[in-house]
Amino acid sequence: MKTYLSLLLFTFSHAMAQTLPSQETADMEENVADQPRLIQCQFECIELTLEDMTNLLFLRDQSKADATNLRKDLQKMIAEKKAKVVDTMIVVARSQQKATSESIMEYIYATEYEPSDIPGTMNIPDKKITPQDVKVLEWMRTPPTPTAFEPRNVGGTLEVEPTLTEDGKQVDLRFAWEIVDHEGEKAWLKYNDTMKNTYKIAMPKFYVKRVSSFISCAPASYTFVAAVDPQNEKGYRDPSRKWLVFAKCEVQTVR
């Protein structure tokens, strides 16, 4: 009788040991499915020559949105010093939520000026104006005075709004990617007065690389979203070089 009870307890314990872990696993999977998902949005910018880009894309099958193989080929070119990574921006957001990442400097510049002028009222003796008096009046002239200003963000900005589909197999991504560089000033007005004072009204020059779109991509795969032209050393468009912009979304589970 004792042997029978011992065997029965052993069988029951063994069955419970096999049943409970599987139940715990199912409960854990159900809890994970109910948890919010985070989506890491990564944008990479790779520079290469126009000729190398044309050769890389020539007769390449681009009927599928997955550009992971293209990104692998570029990684080989980076190792061979035929291409280089210019910038990488990453931001994490919940599904259907907006997020922004910025690495910027706020550049404030004048947009409106009051012209140079001399005082409106002065006590002048009742006598003939001499050349020396004219020089005095020129000395009293005020320079052009800024009266209005505007800020401009210089640097990199990434705005995203990812949406994970119900089956979790696709990410719909709305994004705006932008890199702004300050390329010096342009003088719109420059003159010298009789006192040899130099007056100049200058406005800043900005070169902007910008991409905004709405794409669908598979998680953990690369998507080729744009090719933009960078600037040369003088701040003008350089058509001999290209920046290839790639997007990749990784779905993360909060544990």
C-alpha cells in the first residue's frame, strides 16, 4: 500500500512538473504580447561618388523594399575606403507616437535693418556750411541698425512617427530627416562713407539636405529612402558626390 501511494505521488509530481512550466511559458508569452512595443528608428547617411553609386545600382534588382543587401555592399565599400559614413541618427518611440532627435545650434541672424541716418534735429549756427561741418555731420551718421531677427537650427534633426501593424510584421514610418549647414555670409549691401567707415548688411547662407516621406518596412531590415547631393567646399551643390540615406526600424519589447 505504501509503495502504491509513493508511486502515485511521484506520478502526480512528475505531471505537475511537466504542466506548470508550459503554463508559465504561455502566460509569459501572453503578457509580452500585451506589453507596449517600442520602435527604434535608425537613419544612416553614407557618402560615395556619383560614379560609384551608379555602378552599385546598375541592373540591381530593386523590386523589393528590403535594401539590406545593398547596405552590406556599401559596408564593404566603407571598409575599402570607397565610401564613408557621414551621419547616423537614432530615436526610439512607441507605436503611433511621434518622437524627435536634434543635434543643433540655434543661429540667430538679422532680417530687417533701419538704414543709416544722421540725427533728425540739430542746432546749427546761422552761417554758411563749410566742408568741415559736412565731415562732422558724417561723423554723426549712425550705421544700419538691425530691427528684426530670426533663428535657424543648424545641425541634424530627425522626426519620426512609427506604427507597428497588428501582426507585427511591418512598420509604417512617417519621417522627416534634415541636415542644415551654415556656409558663411552673403553681403547684400556694402559701402564706405566719407569718414572711411565700412557698412555692410550680410545674410547667412544655409545648405539643406532634407528628406520627408512615408514608407513601410519590415522590422530589422534596411530601406533605401533617398539620395541627396552634399555641398562642396564653397557651399554649393556638388553633383559629383551622393549621400545615400537608409532607414531601419527595430521592434523592442518592454520587459
